[in-house]
Amino acid sequence: MAGALGGLVSLPAWANGWTTETVQSTRTILSQSQTDLLAELVETIIPATDTPGAKALNVHQFVQKMVADCYPKTVQENFQKGLDSLDGLAKSAFSKSFTEGDTAQRIALLTLLSKSSDSAQKDFYSLVKGLTVRGYTTSEYVMTNLTHYQFIPGHYYGCVPVQQKAVSQTK
């Protein structure tokens, strides 16, 4: 019982001690070229406008960490194959790699993947798109600047003057 209580007491200090370095994945499943391709892919899904894009918020690192740490080996292998096939499709369609293509070419290629009859391509695109949206919407920038998230329980205003409502005249 004392051990459980000690663990509960130390839990907030441990959770508040998280930094970018401590959350880094020790397992890398992608090569540097695949990581660069993934960064351009997430940027195509959520490009920079008046707000930062997915690449600027390092969503590609989130996607890679999620796939490496939370998905089975078969999904990880299909993820790697999907990135390689994406680059191959770009080279056959536009005679250049996905990262060298312009925005219209990239969007056309992603549209092709989303409507593909090949289930592996469709599953790859669905996985990357879902994780990109999740990573972007839960990023610190979006949570603090766009949704104005306040850490629970929020701010407590203990001394607030109470306004007295007029007594109704239904007597």
C-alpha cells in the first residue's frame, strides 16, 4: 500500500519531467531518405498557411514514433514499403521523386493513393493521413494557440464578486 501511495505521489513529478529528448524513440524504422520523404508527405497533407504546416511541427517524427512503438511488425514493414512505393509511383508518373514534385503533383499522387484498388496503398495512405491529423491537432502549437487548451483543471478564480440578481416581481 505504501509503495502504491509513493508511486502516486511521484507520478506528477515524473510526468512533468518529460522533454523532447526523453520522448525520442530509440527505435528507428526508417532510413534518412524515408524520413525526409515522410516529412514532405505530411507537409502535403497539412501544408503551411498562416499557421505552421505539419513538417514545421515535426508531425513526421510523431508518425514515425507511433508506427515504431505502437503498431505490429507487419504494419511497420508495410509502412516502409508504402513510402518506397510512393517514391516509385512519383518517379513513374512525373519522372522525379515525390520530394522534388510540385504541390499539384503531390496532391494528385495522394488522391490516386486514396482511391487505389490496391489495399496496401490505400491502407498506407489511411494510416499516414490519420496519424498526421492526430499529430497535428494534438501538437503543442495547435493546442495552445488555436484551440486555447488549458491544462486540467484550468485556472481557478477563488475571489470573484458575485452579482446579485434582481428579485423578481412575482410576489
